[in-house]
Amino acid sequence: MTDKAHLIKIITELKESDGWLYLRDTVIKDDILKAALDLAENKPMTPDEFNFRRGTMHAAKSFCDIPDKVIANLTNELAFDQAMIQAEDEK
């Protein structure tokens, strides 16, 4: 198994693990919901504070997507590597 194929396998295992599912579905999504509810309150807020809170929601959402992004990148790199090997073999 190539290094990239091995990495795809272990990241997929991480993504499907109970620990990751708990972090994503409980901890992170609760934090996103709390940040959204804080924004929904009509309390005075500076533009910087508003942007900071929006940024925290974006960062949390992006964190949830990390395994999928890594798997997609590695899959693309693996396909590219295999195509390059095949092109070399055809010469």
C-alpha cells in the first residue's frame, strides 16, 4: 500500500471513529449553535466583535470538514501519481 493510500485509509478510519463523530456532532456543532445564538441576540456589538464571532463559526465549520478535504486531496494526488506512472510505462 502506498503512503497516500495508507493515509486515505487512516483518515477515513478517523472520520468514521466514535471519537470524531462525538467531537463533530456534539462539541463542535454545539459551539457553532452557541455562537449563532449569541449573534442572534440584539445586544450591542462592535463590527470587530461581530466579525470575530462570525469567524469562529466559519473556523468550526471548516474544522468539521478537515477529514473530507484531506481525503479528497490525497485521492487526487494518488490518481495523479498513478497517471504519471502509467504515462511513464507507456513510453
